[in-house]
Amino acid sequence: MSNRMNIAVGEKIFVEGGADFIAMARPLIADPELPSKAQQGRSDEIRPCVACNQGCLDRLLTHGCKRITLVEMSNSIGKDIGPITRWSVLAYLKQHNVKIMKGAKAISRTVCIMN
């Protein structure tokens, strides 16, 4: 489940069994501290994605299929993501034994899991 997701809606869908996984790419671009704020009960401080596509999708469409990293993304709400976010995310994922797969390997693994 993804697209225009926020903490309240995502949690409701997940708790009600409507999804096993909630993706929040754009909200994390808008506010890289979203997980911490939500966990600390500070949801009212989360900077929302305004769905402008300027710092994420527009950048991808403008530059074609070139690799675009979180560091290169920015958002129109007024804060660059910066390198610390990318490394924080990667460190967190590694700490929790989450594997990061790209391209065909990720697709084939996902298909195996879904079957």
C-alpha cells in the first residue's frame, strides 16, 4: 500500500488488516524524521508531502533513468534531505538485518515471496 500515505491512514489500514506493508517514500522525503516523530507521539510535527512531485518524481522524469539518490532529492517544503538521511536509513536497515536488493534480483525475490 502506498501513495499519499500518512501515519494515521497507514496505521488504520495496517491495524484493520488491509495491508501487510505500508510504503511511505514521499512522506519520508518531505520529513526524514517522520518515523522518530511518529514513534514519539509527535505526529502533529510531521511535515507533510504536498504532492508537488518537484523534488522526487519530476527530477526522475527530467533526468530519465539515471540513478537518483536520496541525497540528490529535495522537497519544495524547504528542507534538503542531505547525506545524513541516506546513511541513517542504511545504518538502520543494516542494524535490523534488512537486505537491500536492486533490479532483477529484487523483482525475482519478490515474485518468489508472493508465490
